[in-house]
Amino acid sequence: MNQVKLFATVLLATGLTQAAPFSQIVAFGDSITDTGNAYIFTGGALPASPPYFDGRFSNGPLWIDYLGAALGLPVNPAISPINGTNYAAGGAKTGLDGIVPGTGVSSQVALYLLTHPGPLDPDALFVLTGGANDLIEATATFDVAAAEAAAQNLVDRANDLVGNGAKNLLIANVGNVGFTPLVSGLGGLGPATILTNAFNAKLASGLAPLLAANPGVKVVDQAGVLEAIVADALLNGGLIFGIENVGTPCIGGDCSVSLWFDDEHPTTLAHDLYAKAALRLVVPEPSTTALTACACIAAFLLRRRANRVH
């Protein structure tokens, strides 16, 4: 059974497919949200699957997969033959470029607006993410200005989307890149924490007018989720979230209690928690509780499939 059919089967079984308030999900971002664009673009070289899961930079579904599953909406890569609506690309920074020139978040949004002239679908859920790659790069030289400029790029793109008719927009802030094995292993936790905080503060202040004027614009606190996961592991042994290992990548081993799959990408366990935080924002009560339960069922089935892949 393919991914889309699996999502539909789970949702139909719970009778919640008509509870979703959106017509489609249109996503922009980096590897945290990329469901296969980098994989397709590189001919399957990046990320190699396996050990990565279905062209995603993790060992299983991403947060956008779980969110789409709960809402009954596909999040297929935009450059796939089936013309998906997820433009996120691994390695993207918030500006025009990334690992591949022209694949930055700003370029993704510009391409979408160019190919979708006129008012955007008012019933679509637009998702805007990015910033971790900018922050990892800025940490090397402790460039606060670069971190804040990266946040401003997201603010500008959010205004572009709303200015062109988007009514529902979910923006994610960035979890502390200092927690990644890549940065922490180089002793960069302190500088990375300062830069991540500067990014998120700039993002919050820049988005404040947009949030005040548009009730459909929300910010999902991925930074807060990551902080909670790390704190729970260090203080409670992972009692709350079931994630005990927050320091060592689990790629090639048992990822059942780990935060990081490789040296910078979270496991599907963390993605599931990101999705739950997002779902609480975009689905009004009382539907949220039921849809969260549906997402848990989807998570179980998807993880079981991921385990079979490995």
C-alpha cells in the first residue's frame, strides 16, 4: 500500500476525513519538511533510502506527513510526476539558495506565486518553515546579523503569501540548532543557542503585525517542543515523551528512544511531536482531540512501515 493510500485508509477508518477544514496543504521549507524533492532532484542520492525513509531526511514520516495524515491531505513533493504541493527542499536556506542554487525558501515561494497568479486558494493551509541551515552556517562565525536576516526572509515570505490571498498560514520557528550532534559535538551549543534565540525573536517581532491582523496565521513552537524533549530526557529519563537519547545519532541502530537520526535531523518520534503541536493550532476544538487520536493511529502504522523498510 503506498503512502497516500495508507493515510486515506487510516482516516476513513476513523470517519474523520470530512473534519479537515482545508482544501490542500502547500508547504515551503528545508529538510525538516521535504517529503522527496531533494531525493527526486538528485536521482535518489540524497538522502539515500535506506537508511533514510522514502526520500525523507529521517527514519520515518516527517511532521508534515503526520499533519497531512490527520487532515486527510497529501503532502507529495512538488517536482514529482503527480504534481504535489510540497516545495520544501533539503539544504534550503531562507533566502534564494541552499545546497542547490535556486532552491531556497524565498525561491520556493516566488516560484509558487509565479505559477499561481491571482488570489491564492483561501481554503488551503500554507506551511512556511526554514532557518536551521542558515543558523548552522551562522554559528561558524557567530553572525547574529545573518541569523536575523534569515528570520526576516521568513517574515517577508509570510507577508507575500498573505498579501496574495493566503488565509491560513502555519509558520514554524526553529529549534535550538545547538542541540544537534553536528553543532554540540563541535562545542557550539552556547553560540548556537544565542543565534537561535535571536532568529526566533526576530521572527516573532516581525510576524506580530501579521498575526494581529490575520487570525488564520499561526506560529508552531518547534523550539519549545525541542526544549521540552531535551529537558524531559535529561531530567526525567524521557518519562514523558519516551525519548531518552538526545545526544547520539541512531542511524544504523535502534531509534526507538532517540531524538536524532543523523547529526542534524530528528527522528520520526520528534516529528510526531512537532505535528501534534501544529495540529492543536490549525484544527479548532472539539475536532482536535479526535484528529490527534487519528494522527496517533497513523503514526503507529507509518512507523511500522518504516521499520519494515529498515
